[in-house]
Amino acid sequence: MIEIILGVLGILIGIFVWFVPARQLHRWLRSKRRNPRRTTPEQRSIRFVCNSRLAASAEEVYVAGTFNGWLNSHKGSIEPDASFQLKRVDHEGAITWEGDLQIPVGPHEFKFVIGESYWIHWHKRSGYLKGSDAPGGSNFRVFVT
């Protein structure tokens, strides 16, 4: 009898592992670890502007950083989140991507992401402070007060 129960249990686990992507399972497990009584930090609306020439022809641009878990980046790709997506703005032929996002108070580092996997690194023309060095190039830095 025990062999039958263990066999059925093994089959069910095998089916579960086969049909539930590892990333989705990891995200679900991580959400269960969070303390539900933890207070939400104070947030401010911050305007993000991506003026990189690389983003001018993009279809979508996101902001990934310390304030949103780098949009759950995995092997260079992000999980798109509409609340961190910027809007395309045409300033008489000069294309920028802009958006007001709710960010927790404190120092944060971030990068702009074109699509789901092309990361834009800090550049002098950006108007942002240079953050720490990261794979591929430096992060942008912002202080939210």
C-alpha cells in the first residue's frame, strides 16, 4: 500500500515540476517568505528620463533597479512590469522615454532596459549620478528624499 502511495506522490511531483516553470515556482516561493506585517517604506514620485540614442527607436523601455528588485532579472532578461514602464515622448524630433514612478525614500541604483534584455548603462549625457560598476557598465544613481 505504501508503495502505491509513494508512486502516486512521485507521479504528481513529476507532473508539477514538468508543468510549472522554475522561474514561476521560485517567484511563488519567494512571495511566501515575505513577512506580511512588514511596513511599506515611504515613497515619492520621481521622474525618470531616458535620453539614450539607443532607446530612440525602441518599442518599450523599463526602469529596473534596487527599488524593484531589478524587475526579477534572470540571465540578463527582466520580467516586464507596466508600473515601471516609461512612455515615449517626441520633443520636436528628439525622442526620450519618460515616466513618473513611485520609489521608496533612500539611495537607489538603476538602469534603463530596452525591451526585456538590452540594458542601458550610465553615460555622462544622462544627467544622473554615476553608480557602482556592474556587469557591462556602471549603474545610474538617484537619491530619493
